[in-house]
Amino acid sequence: MKTSAKKVVLAYSGGLDTSVIIKWLIEKYGCEVVAFAADLGQGEELAPLNEKAIKTGASKIYIEDLKEEFARDYVFPMLRANALYEGSYLLGTSIARPLIAKKQIDIARKEGADAVSHGATGKGNDQVRFELTYYALQPDIKIIAPWREWDFTSRESLIDYSEKHGIPVTATKSKPFSTDRNLLHISYEGGILEDPWMESTRDMYTMAVPVEEAPDKPTYIEVDYEAGNPVAVNGKKMSPAELLAELNRIGGANGVGRVDLVENRYVGMKSRGVYETPGGTILHEAHRAVESITLDREVLHLRDSLISRYAELVYYGYWFAPEREAMQGLIDDVQKNVTGTARIKLYKGVCQVVGRKSAKSLYRPDIATFEDDRGMYNQADAEGFIRLNALRLRIRAMAGR
């Protein structure tokens, strides 16, 4: 049954889907539409969206600069957890959705709106991420998800509709793939990528150059950390958003951070995507390097056992869930001593740790050395250690006889 609505706050990007949605909401619901565009570091001018949204039918548009909040309160906590979904995806789209949805709810309260809307399809993950956040923050909010209601069946049909109603869009039938960009990454889905055998084309390179075009000489950088957060690049202190942008520039110039994968969506299907995450890739490797010399072994292994689950929670949309918040509390407590510097070598798409140091380092050269070590470690002690750990194996072998 169709939801009734008087005023709707729409998560608006100015792209094909949300441009059509403004017109469609007004036609189908007879409601007022307030557009909201989040500046998460898309790398493009958002000011023209003001005129475009109003011309398309919105009564008002909010454009908010959220880059620092995004980096500080969403990206950095996730990086402190070393979150990787299915071993390779740094969750660039996933982590943006809870912030956008949170701001939508804030605006809905301010505007006295009774509903919110988004442009996520009924096949994807974003519908879940948006709506779990809406409900977590405003349990009685009405939600309109056009892709689950309207008669359009493809992006081509949306293009036809936009042409019919004079809605300016950049997507074309010859280039129908979908992109999502923010300060952490850019993603490409759809179009030729729906064939997992097809290689992506040159027009799917934005933040990182192809490795063939990267410099023939390696680039060395140093990243400083304090309590698990990156604070400086090559000795220069920066804000979270500035730091991430600078590493995107350096990493992208060296072809770092490009991933082509087939992932498992929360709704149950497999999906192929291409992602570029140059700065995030550098920070992931640098963070692990500093952790390697500052965290106790068992604490590190305990935290690592949470990575897969934490990444799933972010990917599925449970950012504002008690289990994610509880895990974050443990992770952040672990990070208190993760302070130091990682030295990184970038070369033709490869991001390699080549050095790490910390005033809080647990690494002891006098103990780990292969040279004269007449100190606190007695090599003869290892015999008893091994025999005790082998006891159950020996008993099993004897029982087998």
C-alpha cells in the first residue's frame, strides 16, 4: 500500500535517479520535496545542484559540507578497525550512507517533514543502509523508495523519462554505468561491468591512473599516527579530510588503490564492481604497520578476529547498531598505544610498507636478534615450551596406535 506523504526529504545527488525522483514524487504523491545534497568530497562543484533541483521541482535544497565529519567520525573509526569486506573492499560507499541518512533525518525534523526518500534500487545494499539508519534514528519515519514502487525497469527507461520531461542528466544509453564518489573512493557498477569477464575501460579511471601510466620511479611517504588516527603526511599536520585528500593525490598518481571484484550483496546476489581507494589503501597498510610494533600479540589477534564481522556490519548498514558501537568501543580502547610512523613505498599500483617506528614500540632488537642475545631470553627454555604444547599431539598419536 502506498505511503501518504506531505513533505519528503530526498537524498539528492543530481544524478539520473534522484533527478527523476523529484519529478516522480511530485507526480505520484502530490507532496512537497526538499532536496538534500551531501558534500562528501565528490570532487565536483555542487553549487549548480541548487538551480537544478529547484527547476526540477524541489521547493528547497540543502547542500552541506560534511567532508571533515565524514573523515573524522566515519572513515577514521572504520580504518581503526582495519575493516575490509570479503578481504578487499574498503567500504567507500557503505560508510557514506549512514552519515547521509543521519543528516536527512536532521533536516526532516527541522523542516517538519513526515517522510524521507532515496534513490537506491530494490536490488542493492544502499536501500538497507539508508533505511536501517532512518529507523535507528527516527523509528516512526515514513520511507519512500521509488525503485520499489515505480514502473521503470532500467536506467535506460529513466533516461527516456528525463528526456521527455526536460530533466538534464549526464548519463547516456551508451555509457549507462553507475558511479559513486566521495573523499574515500569512487565506485563503478553496471554497464559492461555486468559481464565479470570484461575488463574495465579507460573512462573508468578517475582517482588513480592506470599502472602503465604511473611514474617509473617509486614515491616514498611517511604517515604519522596518534592513538590509531593518521595525523600527518611527511611531517605535515593536516585535518582528517585534508590528509585523506592528500593521500588520494599521491596514491592516485602512483596507480594505487584500484580493485576489481565480484562481491556478495546483503540481499543475496553477487555483484561486480570496480573501486578506486588510493588514500584509504595507503592508510590501511600504514595503520597495520604501526599496529605491528605497538600492539600486544593476543590483543592484536583478538581485534583481528573482529574484522570480518565489523566489515559486514558496515557493509550491511548497521552503523547505528549496538553491536557495531560495542565493537568500536573495544577497538578504540585497543588503539590508545597505536602511535608512531609508517614509511610507505608506492610504485606502479603497489603500496608497500618499508619501515615503521614508535616511541611506544614493543619490538626489542636485543631480544629478537639472531646475533649475541645473552639477555632476558634463554633459547634453552624453548624445549620445555614445545614439549608442553606438543603433549596433546603426542597423546593423540599414541591413542591412534
